[in-house]
Amino acid sequence: MFQPKTMDFSKIKTFSAQNRHNLVRIDNLRTPGAQEDNLFNNEEFDILISKLKEAKENGRTVTCFYGAHVIKCGLSRYLIWLMENGYITHLASNGAGSIHDFELAYLGGTSEHVPTAIEDGSFGMWEETGSWMNEAIKLGAEKNYGYGQSLADYVDNNPDKFPYRDDCVFYRAYKMGIPVTYHVTMGTDIIHQHPSVDFEALGKTSGIDFKYFCHSISMLGDKGVHLNIGSAVTGAEVFLKALSIARNQGHALKYITTANFDIIPLGDYKTDVGKDTFEYYYRPRKNIINRPVSLGGTGLYICGNHEQTIPSLYARLKG
């Protein structure tokens, strides 16, 4: 039988992140209320604000899947505020979302300069990020924890390593009792480049997280809300599968509200489009906005930069 060759990861060279230049830092994170936050508004946004307030008043589930760019935009404190104030009851992201959050917690900075680092093979080869996150995930797998639980438990048990943990989204959620789940694609994240990576542990913990996410989606009921903020592929695909599982087990979820946040103009996003247009292949249009609410729910598109839409979400809900 033909046997493909593999790369020997033990030969990978890593570097300390301590002196790395970071584009996003604790000292330039945006703080809710510290500047003008009400920067965005339109009809869809008005509807979403009303749906979120109604969900909170009635104790409904509000799930949120965000792309890593939300953290890279310096908006961690807004996600924390939304959780603290009952507007997010389950937070989810991809693997990159966990990495930027983890780096901010221990290093006080994240987001390296990729164009130069990729030229010499140093991109993503950060010793602390790779070794500590893989250690956390392996320890968590042994305890049958999910990926998010594993990271939060590691931070909680090693506070001296994480001086900036109060701005760590997954850690603050953990302390509030709010589930945070990470939905990983193998080979997409810099910790998969580290010599200590354990792909079995990654698969196990992220698989457990998917089951947690499915449960939260099943609890959306008829007035719950699901937000997809800037995750054009993973968030859209994971949500659709979780929704199918929930309905397969008898959870009708007819009158849910879904909202996709992104910057791609879609025009009349509720009309049918043909396969000869790019809009047809944009997953959130179908998997977040249209298909999930075909039974009678509300699908919304919030088109704008995260730096405007997320602070505005805070400003409108606070007001």
C-alpha cells in the first residue's frame, strides 16, 4: 500500500513572543463608553436591537459566533459587556478567535505582521502561544473538557502567566458561567504549527464544544437570537449543522431571529440569486440570513465595519 510522507514537526523552530511587535495591544483596546460609540444605524439594526431587548426581557437564549477579526479590531471589552448584561448567553468562534484572545491575556498584545514573517518561516512560530495553548488543550482533553473550557481552566489555574486575563473574553465568560466554544479546522491555526501539537486532543475538545453549541442552539426557542459577527465560513457552516441537529431532535425553532454582521454589500439580500453571481456563494446569506428563518423567523444583515456596528450595538442596548 502507498504510504504518503509526513513532515517531522519536532524540527520546527519556535521563538519567544515577548519582544514581538503587536498590532493590537491592551493599551489600544476600545473601552465601552470611553468614546463616541453610537456610530451606526439603519432599519435592520433597529429591528435587531428590538429583538435583542425582547430576548433579554423574556430570558431567551442569544448565541453569538464571531470571527477573530472582532478581537483584532480591539473590541474584546464590548463582547464582555454584552455577556455581562445578558445580551449574549453563548459565545463561539474559530480557532483564531481563541488564539488572539489567549495572546492578549498573557502577552498584552496580539496580531503580528504577517507579510514579513511569512517570508522567513517565522510566522506563527511563537513558543509561549503554541506550548501553553497545546498544554491547556491536552490537559482539558484528559478531563473531557471542551476546547473553551480547557483554555479557561488553564488560565484560572495559572494566574501568574496571564496578567491581562480581565480583558480575556473566554476567561471572563468562564467566570460568568457562560459557555464559550471554539470550532477548529485542522491546519488553520498557528498552534497547529508547534512541535507540541496534539491533533487528537484538538479534535476531542473541539468536538465536545460542537455538542455544547448544538445544545445552546436547541434552546433558542421561538424568540431567541443568533448573531454571526464576521465569520464568513466557519460560523455559517457550524450554525447550519447545529440548527439541523436541533430540529432533528424535535426543537422546531420557527420564529428565531438571525443576524449577520459583515462588510460585503448584498443589496436586497432576501431575493433569490443565481449561481452566476458571487452572492450565491456567500455562505452567511444562505446559512445565516435566509434558510434558518424559512419557517417564519427574521433574518437580518447588518452591513458595516465592526469598529462601528459593535460599539453601536452596545450604545443602543445600553441606552
